[in-house]
Amino acid sequence: MTRIDNFKSIIDKYEVVFFDAFGVLKNYGGLLPSIERTFSYLAEQGKEYYIVTNDASRSPVQLAESYTTKGLTAITPDRIISSGMLTKEYLDLKVNDGIVAYLGTPDSAHYIDSSGLHTLPISEVNESNIDRVNALVFLDDEGFDWGRDLNKSVNLMRKRTIPAIVANTDHAYPLTKHDVSIAIGGLASMIEKIVGKEFIRFGKPDSQMFMFAYDLLRERRPISKRDIVMVGDTLQTDILGGNKFGLDTVLVLSGNTQAKDAENRITATGIVPTYICDSAVVEAGGLGF
Amino acid sequence: MTRIDNFKSIIDKYEVVFFDAFGVLKNYGGLLPSIERTFSYLAEQGKEYYIVTNDASRSPVQLAESYTTKGLTAITPDRIISSGMLTKEYLDLKVNDGIVAYLGTPDSAHYIDSSGLHTLPISEVNESNIDRVNALVFLDDEGFDWGRDLNKSVNLMRKRTIPAIVANTDHAYPLTKHDVSIAIGGLASMIEKIVGKEFIRFGKPDSQMFMFAYDLLRERRPISKRDIVMVGDTLQTDILGGNKFGLDTVLVLSGNTQAKDAENRITATGIVPTYICDSAVVEAGGLGF
Amino acid sequence: MTRIDNFKSIIDKYEVVFFDAFGVLKNYGGLLPSIERTFSYLAEQGKEYYIVTNDASRSPVQLAESYTTKGLTAITPDRIISSGMLTKEYLDLKVNDGIVAYLGTPDSAHYIDSSGLHTLPISEVNESNIDRVNALVFLDDEGFDWGRDLNKSVNLMRKRTIPAIVANTDHAYPLTKHDVSIAIGGLASMIEKIVGKEFIRFGKPDSQMFMFAYDLLRERRPISKRDIVMVGDTLQTDILGGNKFGLDTVLVLSGNTQAKDAENRITATGIVPTYICDSAVVEAGGLGF
Amino acid sequence: MTRIDNFKSIIDKYEVVFFDAFGVLKNYGGLLPSIERTFSYLAEQGKEYYIVTNDASRSPVQLAESYTTKGLTAITPDRIISSGMLTKEYLDLKVNDGIVAYLGTPDSAHYIDSSGLHTLPISEVNESNIDRVNALVFLDDEGFDWGRDLNKSVNLMRKRTIPAIVANTDHAYPLTKHDVSIAIGGLASMIEKIVGKEFIRFGKPDSQMFMFAYDLLRERRPISKRDIVMVGDTLQTDILGGNKFGLDTVLVLSGNTQAKDAENRITATGIVPTYICDSAVVEAGGLGF
């Protein structure tokens, strides 16, 4: 574990950088100040990058727009790997027909829709269509009535022997500086425990997220895992997942893990990043202008 | 494990009977047909009985009324031991002043209120009063907005180092013949996992429920645990709790555990009742009239 | 939560003191220096006390001897409540005949033996007697071959539908200043998970430990829970259990919880003692001689 | 979910077959009778196959020998993907120098050895070399003294902030027709819980196992996940893992899942194979001779 002062020196060591999104590139207040410098430097140096994010609330196109409208144009849809994309791949491969019921917003559903299946908000599942529901997907904590629709989800999973897919494994996410919100992953775990069945989860630390990005890279050219580094703010997802996949990892202190706790948490969890760095922002002098 | 044909023969063996409520005396359709015969026989034989129930939604007075209005007058408030009563005792002993925030209906709050503390729905906790909140109590799955108030509960428990008391440990309960509802115990477990703190739970199978009833009995006369039998429909709460407390136990097949599954479930869980009986209804001929 | 300088002031507030043993009265090095002063003061003031300990390795007589031989004569067998005693009560009430197989030393078995059942080391269970084994008891991490006998325990519990009783719920215990040892509670939890059955656990934080001591007290005179204080070094067992039972609690910093971590751990776990005190030793001046 | 009579019809549908080993190709009694017919048919039809096994006790060469000596020559080392190989890849990529301590036999260690690191049985870790131990690997349940070495493992993980790798995630495995044995995955989980750190696990249902096999396939030619089928006897590992990776799956009834339980277990777990078949043996007439 090495303390690094300027994120630039990490970029110099690798061919490809995987970034987590929330807590690394942005937080509840918007983009991290000067994060665009990092992407300028990556472009200048001819390095590749991907955003690897536990987010199934929107499509890559919509996610990319959220950066572009804030002034960061480097993050194009093809650079984004989301747990929602793995969910879509699963539905394409494993659910051939019928209805996919979902918890989430219409935006999240629109994205899954493109796999050709008929999507239906859980609120609209009823006696007349329940026999055609062939999967339940947990996409987002918004867009439905928790009291009514969590109960409907429990009863759907008790009545039908179908896969339940959790497209975002996080249990909570930061809402403001002081408050968090329960995430869809937390709600899904409660329902899984109540119905006693095994749900399918996509999202870091699971390897499938990293493999998806790795496969995209290899379609274009041979690349070794030694040439890739994963940058994240959360030990249990970004760093554990990156380590397990065989990548070097950087813990940044701009999100979930604060400078004062970093060492204690590393010791307590046993999850050790290759490097620690204040943030993923390349310092001003770092561009060599 | 002995199969018993008529519940009457169980009453004959003991001095005191503890009954679970839901699935034993009543279900979603109302009282079990002819269950009043059981209480007539208990009275005739001079046997004592208590209802030992994981229910914190109403006070014993209100719970007793729900039987009386259906025609079963034998279940008076002093015969009811609820997990809500243990919650009240805890607050009396351990929370001396300030506000107790709660999730539940006004009925459930009214009951806790009598311990002299100021109760407040979680929806009304805000910046101006949060510092005076000295406990959070999970009483009922109704009476609040899940989306808003579960998130408020998470943030309250992150900000304040106070006890959270789960007054009903069940994760789900039957709503109709085909549907269940998530119970407050399931919601509380999700929040406990997210905030990472240890919540305090009252309710079967925990011994404190049985001890409360046992203490009431001993206030009047000496009684051995050998003279008490616990009757319930759920292996993991009624039977496990009764066994662990040292009581003989009867599994009835009128609720959660169906006749066709009973043996498999006993083998799978290793929770063995002393007796199995179709229901707690004393058969017609059993009264000896 | 109040910081207390001299343990004497705690004794002054209550009628009865419950002490945890390891980390409070003794540690791997022997008795805490000057701990006898505490018991002199208790005697002088006419206060009662009990040792409430998750220890099933020896009988109260043997446990008391371990204090007497070190010079602390105040801890007589009748003052000791161990999780082993609850195990014995369970066997007395619930297992009527046959063989009780055990993991532990002959000393631990001797103690259970007195309940009239035939005890047998798990190593001696075989085809010819397995059908008469009516309970499996986890007493101590010593006295058996782990590789052979843990596997025998798994297979016994798969073949027989009998209760498994865990007489010590701790997962590890301190062996020296730097090393811990896996405790029988940790081994039992592994086996429980593998066989998928519900084991019965005795030991703090479970209420049954406190109830046992409380019942002994009440046999002699009426006593309120408000007059009892629980003193321990471990938040998850002593303090959580004491709080839940409705007692005031004292966290001492002479064992598992170190002064530098105490506040962080209390905040992280949400388990709040009534008082914090360096140790249970009454300071020299405290005796008023 | 479709019931298939002859495994031959499954082979006909796909280009590649992944087989689990234990319970599919062999069991405690040796090879499944006539399983060689399956491999003859695969060869005849020009289909590819891999053995995907949660086994880190031996190298692929040694595993292949165990089939060859029993007369099944089709299973060559290059056809075997074991969780041990993922462990080796992890050590190659992530642990650069120092000592790798292990629990297992010398055979299992020999295999890991080839990654250039110095391997050491946990029994030989001591004060003089502990600071150079940079990983702990759980390989096999044999080859060490459980009582001594499980405790040594706990203390190593408490003292050093290093990765612990669990090379076989199974908690138990069948030893004879009637008995199981605790597997190294069960022992590792106990230790993980005691030390409170996150261990790294390789083995089904984790995707990394399937990805490893899939990558080997793709090195030779393009292949879609739709052309691969996973055959296994265990819902929670083979079928769940195969499904999640996006493969079609076959549950065979020759191992962990028995014909009489299959439907109940599928309903209870919600893990649904694409097909169910008695065994992976191609029926005699199936070879078209």
C-alpha cells in the first residue's frame, strides 16, 4: 500500500483506468472540481478509461448526458459500464419471452425494454398477467410506492418460480452531506430474506462487472490485467472487486472513505488497495503545460 | 414427538397453557371455528392460560377487545403477554426522558405513551427535536409512509447513538389466504443492516417473552416449568422459544405449518415439538357434556 | 453514558452487582491486581453479587476453586451463574433419557452428568449407540480432536433430529496478550450452518442468563431490576444483554474494550452502557479504612 | 424447465459443454458407470467440453490423472478449470513476493508454488517469518492439524493485513453414501467471521470460474454464451453460477440433488435450470452404433 500525492503518477503506470463514478468523479454536489483535468491528461497520454458503476437507474446514454451537461464531455456512452448493462445482458440471454416486472423509474425500465421483452411496473402486475411474468428486476429506489410495491414484490416471488435480478447491489447511497438514502439493493435483500430464494446480483465487487469492461477492451486489442487500474472510493465494492479480479487498485479519499478513517478501515476489513490518493483529480501542474 | 388427536388430552397433562394468537386462535378469516370450546374446557378444569404474542400494534386492552367483539370473552387483557409489553418495560427501565420516535399507528404509540415518555411519529422528527430523541421503536408496519419514514429512520440512527427497539421480530405475516405482508420486524432488520448497529429485539423465540408470562404466574403461586405447555403454529418462534425456555411444546397445524410439511420442516430445522395436534380446538365430545 | 472514576461509587448506587468474569475479575495473567478490595467493600456494605459468565467448561464448584486458589475467597460456588448451568437445566427439563453426546473435556461433561443422563464424548458415538443419542452439547473447545470430532458432530446432527445445545456462545477468547483461541461457540456456529438446523444457545447477551441470576435473588427477597447493575468488558454480550434485560450497565476497560476504542465502538455498535469505568477494582482509599 | 430423457439430446443443442466433476462424472464410489460414453459422443460430434470444478486440492495434471487411472482418458489437464487455478492467477497478479501460508496438503501447495512465491504450511509460520507472510490460502481440509492450525490462521489474520484466499467455497462434501466431511470453505468462513475481515473466494457460483473457461474457449475461436451449457448436480453452485453467467444449465440427479427433492428445491430456492436430466451419461443407443 503506497501513498501517492498526485493522481498523475498513477495514470503514468497503466494503459487503462477504470473509474467508479459516485465519490470519484462526482458527488451529491456535482462534478469534483477540476476532474476534467484528469480526462485531458488521459487523452493527452493516449490512455483508455471506463466508468464502472453500480447504477441501473438510467441507460449509458442518459448517464453520459449527466456528465456532458455539467461540462465533462469526455465521458461518452461507450465509456460507461453499468450494472444495468449486465442486467440487460442477462435478460437477453436467459429470459426469452413474457413480462419483466420491475421496481424503478420509467427511465430505468426504458433501458431494459430494449431487450425486446415487455416491461411492466410491479404495481401493474395482477391476477390476469402474473402467469406471464418471467422475471423481476430491481432497478432503482425511486418510481414506485414502497409500501404497496415492496409487498407486491414479495408476493410475486412467492407465487412464481422466476429469477429476481438485483441490478444495483448497494444498500444505501449518500443523498446530501449528512443524509443517506436506502438503495434498491437494500430493499432487494430484505425481500430476498423474506421469500427465502436466491436472487441474482450484478454490480461490484462481483467480477462480472470488471469482466464486461475487460471484454470490451480486448475486442480492440490484447491487454493484460497488469495494465489496468481500478480507482474507487469504497473498499467493499471498488477495491475488493478490483483486487479479486486481479487488478491494481487506488483508493481515493473524495467519497465514502475519509482520510481520517482510511487506515483503520483497511486494517479492519483486510481490503488493501495498491495505492491511496486524495482524489482522482490530476493536479494543475500535472498536465505539463 | 407424539401425534395427539384431541387437544383436550394436552390440557389434561398441564397446569398452564401458553397460546400463540395468530394461526392458533385466529387467522385472517377471524376466530378458529369452535375455539371457544377450548377456553370453556380450560375454565371447567381450573387450568390457567396466557396468550403469548409477537404483537406490538395494540395494547392488551385493545387486543382483548378484538376477541370479545368476535364472541370470545375468555381472553381478557390480563391474559395477554405481548412483545409490546416488553418494549414498554424496557422504556420504563432504560429510557428516562426525552422523545421516543416510533414507526407504527397512533394506537401502537398510545400504548407506549403510558410509560411517561413523549412519543413522536418518525415523520415529525426534525432538526429542532432530533437531539432530544432518546430511542426509536419499531411497532407496526402500518401508520407511516414507508418511502419517507424508513429513510428518516436510517438517518436518525446514523446521527444519534440511541437504542432501537424492535417490538415485533416477525419478518412477514399472512394477510389473506394467498398473500403475506412484510412485517415491521423485516423492515427493522433492513435498517439495522444498513446502519450497522445492534438493535434490541423482543418477541418469541426470545426467552424474555416466556419469562414475562412465567413471572406473572409465579406472583400468584409456585409453578414449575414442567407444568406449562406452549402451543403454537410456527417452529422458529413458538416451538423453538418454548423448548429453549424449558417448556413442553405443541405444534398445531392450523396456521404457518401445514400438515403435509410438518414432518419435513421438523427434520430440516431440527426444532422438535413435544406434540403435534391438528389444532387447539377441543373436540366437541371433549367437554364431557 | 457517564464516566466514573472509582468503581466504589457504582456499588453505592445499587443493591446487587452482576460481574462478568474474564476481562473483569481476571484475565490471561490471573486475577486483576487488588480485585479483592472490591469484594471486601461489597461485603462491608452488605451488597450482593453474582458472577454471570459464558463458561461451560467447568462446574460452579470448580470455577469457584479457580478463584480461591488465587486468593479470592469471596467467589463461592453459589455466587456463580454460568451458561453451563442453563445447559444443565435444559437437559433436566427437556431430555428425558438416553445419551447426551458432548464436545469438551471430562470436567465439563462431569458437570452435565449430574442431570442423570448418560454422557458420551462425541468420539465414542458409533453405529451401535447413535440411535440412543438424544442431544448434542457443545461445552468446551478442548478435550477432543477437532478434525475427527467436528466431522462426527456434523454427521450426528444430519442423521438424528435432536437438539444441539451451545453452552458458550463466544466465538473466540483471549489466550495470551497477543493471541486468541477459537471458542466452542465459533465451532458450533460453523456446524450449525453446515447442517442447516437451529441450535439452542445459552449465554450472554441472551436474557436467560440474567433471568437465572435474577430468579436466585428473588428467591430470598423482592428486588427490582432498578437495583441491579451489570459490569462487563464486552459490549456485545455483557452490555447489550444487561441493557436488554432492563439493568443499568457498566463497561470496564480492563478486558476486550480498550480505553482508546471505547467511544468509537459504542458509537459504531449503538450499544450504550450506563457508565464507563477503568476497572471493577475499588480504589485503595475507597474502603474508608 | 424441461425434463430430458437422454443426455445426448442436450449435447446436440450446444457447441460446448461445461461439466461439474463430483456428482456428475464421479462420486465417492468412483466414476459414474458408462460416463465414458458421453465423452465418446462428444468426440464423435466434435463438441468441446471443460470440467469446471471447485477443487483446489490438486493441480489439473493430478486431477486429470485421477480420471485416467480409472479409465477415462478424455479428461486431459487442459480440459480442467479448477478454483485452484484462479487462486494461482490471483497470487501471480496480486502477491509479488514473500511467503504464502497455506492450509492443505503438500500436493495442493506444490501447485500454488509454481507461481514463484515461497509457500509455507501454516504450522511453520512463527515469530521469525510472520512479517514476510503476504497471503493466506485455504486449499484443502486435509494435511494439517485442525486444532492447532485453525487457531494459527486466526491469529495470523489478526496480526497481518494481508489477503486471505479461499480456493474452494464449498462448506461440506460427501465422503461416503451416508457421511459428509467439512470442507475447507466451511473452515474458512468460520475464521473469516472470527477475524471480521473480508476473504476472497474463488469457485462456483462466482462468475470468475466460468469466465476463465470462457476465455480459454475464445482464445481459439469466437463463441457465444448461447452455445455453451453448464451441467451440474448442485443448484446453489453449478446452476446458479451458470444461470448468472448467462449460460443454459442442466441439473443432473446423480449427486447432491435427488430426483424426489428436485422440484421442491427448485421452487424453494428459485434457482431454475434450463433442463433436468437423470445423469450426464449418454444412453447406450445414443451413440448411433
